[in-house]
Amino acid sequence: MNTQEMIKLDQKYIIPTYAGKTIAFSHGKGCKIWDVEGKEYIDFLSGIAVSGLGHSHPKLVEAIKEQAEKLIHTSNLYLIPNQIELASILVENSFPGKCFFCNSGAEANEAAIKFARKYGQGRYEIITMSGSFHGRTYGALTATGQDKFHKGFEPLLPGFKYAEFNNIESVKNLITDKTCAILIEPVQGESGINPAKKEFLKQVRLLCDENDILLILDEVQCGMGRTGKLFAYEYYGITPDMVTLAKSLGGGVPIGAVIANEKVSSCISPGNHAATFGGNPLATKAAVVTLKTMLGDNLIDNAGKMGDYFKDKLNSLKSKYPFIKEVRGKGLMLGMEIAPVANGARGILLKCMEKGLLIGTAGENVLRFVPPLIVQKKEIDEGIKILEEVLTNLK
Ligand SMILES: Cc1ncc(COP(=O)(O)O)c(C=O)c1O
């Protein structure tokens, strides 16, 4: 099937929740990916911050093959050794607690919302931030502090309040005797790569401690080494009560997780929550190998160093092109805000794609760069060269 035929059949059979699909990929290797017509691309989007080890990482491929030959799925009715190993690595590298496994970021946030309400014993309000994004299921959608995602789907879940991101007074003003949790992305992804201010998160932590409120950090996008630390919260000198993960956790195999500290996990009893596929042998094997490779092959350090290198390159572009308003982000989670130019950030993305570079957008005016954590200077240079060719022609 060629691309044109695929476009027709996609339009015929796929519910149009995504727009603008014009290419299909056949295979990838490292930071490169090839479409079905044989064209090569540098992949600085990683399937939206998912393929942390890049494409076809030999350790991940081998582990998935081996596990698939032995056993793909059993059930959480039985012990799952890979799941226990994954939970132990996550907990030993975060804070004392326990894990729950599911299949996506939205599901991880749903679980965290339920756990918070269970902890609250009747306190049910959750404060989230303007500009946040937590997923598309009803709890996660309601938690998302952006009206545009809510439109057409009301009534939403009761009990959510939206504070202004990075404004501690606004958070304080929303706390009541019904508040059980505050949910924050340490680096907001979908609204344009906006890191929380250090002082803000520290003060939120204090507020939570003073009022017996849980601090839940959504690290679905910014976690798993992407910012140059295994968890973005490590930059802030705080520890959350729960952290939610997905995206890079399985290196591309769907899996989500909640890590909850003892005070939260001890409130949960059998039957309170479940997921048929959650943490199955195949997905947890993929995650164990992904995590061990990130930790053992210094990929998190690499993300920090390459992130600095990438950011410097983007900043040199900023000094040349006045329509670049700001470069921001941490590690390999970078955003470049563009002033309104012809066809906006999406127009730049499409031109980069034509020239063999995959990037993303976040919000209206921000280009998003989330390359695999294995990326090297040479690939960054290649990608920046293409980006600059596109920007020069916008001048
Ligand atoms: C911070 C954050 N939370 C949650 C989600 C939802 O994850 P999923 O699409 O796996 O449900 C996303 C997805 O972009 C995200 O960026």
C-alpha cells in the first residue's frame, strides 16, 4: 500500500481524532526513521516523547522478542515477576512506596485521582494548574486546566479547581477543608514547555504538608530521564506523594504507572482499582529493560548534556532570528516560542518534515523538541541545520 492509498483508507476507516496525517513509517534505527517511500528523517519527536531509547534499540528488541516467546499476558490475579522487578527499580530510584501499573498517562492520572480521593476520606477536591495537560479520559480531562479540551464534553467531573501555574497565592486561595490533592506537571508539556519555578513547587510542597494535602506530580512527559534527571522533581529539592509516569517508561510499549508513598498506598485495598492489562509480563519486561538501559548506559546524563548543547544551538538561532521569542525547557524537553509568522509553528513543522526532520508543536506558537535520550551532537547538528534552512526562508 502506498501513502496515497493509505490516506484514503485512513479517512474511510479511522475516526478522525487526529488531523494532517500524510506519512507512514516503515522502520527506524536510533534517532533515524524511514517512511514507506524510503525517505529518511531525523526523529526529534520520538513518537511524542515516547521512544526514549530511540528506534529498534537492540536491548529492548531482544527483551521483547524473548518475553513474547515465553509469555505475553497472564493477569494481576497472579504474581508477575517482571512487574515486581519494575516496581522495585522505580521505588528504589524515587521514594519509599509502592506502584500501580496501567497502560497510559491518562490512566495513571485516573488512578492517582482515585487514590487521592480514597486518602482524603471524604475530602475530594483536587487543585490543578492553568495550562496543564493530564489526558483525555474524564478525570484526567477535567484535571486538564485548558478550556479548549473541555468544550463539548461537559458536564465534567465535580471537584476540580484551577490555579494559576507558578502563582502560589492563587493555589492558596483555592484550598478548602475539602481539598485532598494538588496535581502539577513539573514541566508543562502540551501548553508549550513551561517549567515550574523552583520556589513555586517548594511552596506548594509546604502548603501540602501544612494542610495534609497530597502532592501529585504528573511526570508522564517530563519523567523517565527526559529532563536530565530520572524524575524532573529532582531539580526542585522536593518529594511528591505520588508521581505518574507513562510515555518513555516502556520505550514504546504501552505502559503507565503510579508511584505512591506509603501513606497513600496503605489506604488502598483489593478491589479499589484495577486494570486488566496493567503491568503485564510483556509491557513490564519492556519497561525494566528501558529503565535499566537508561540507568546503566548513562542515558540520563546524556539527556542533560545533549539538552544543554541543543538549547545552546536553539539560543544561537534565537540571536539570529528576531521572530524567535524564547527558548525554554530542561534537558531534552525543549520548546522554542515563535512570534506569529506565516502559518505559525505548524507551518515550520511541516517545512521541517519536508526536509527530513520530525519535530512537534506545543500550544499554538511553540516548536517542541523531544529527541531520544541516546541523541548525539552530530544528530543535533544535522537537525539544527535543517531547522535553520527552514527559518532562513521565513525571514
Ligand atoms: C503530562 C501529560 N500527562 C498525561 C498525558 C496523557 O497521556 P496518554 O496520552 O498516554 O494518556 C500526557 C500526554 O501527552 C502528558 O503530556
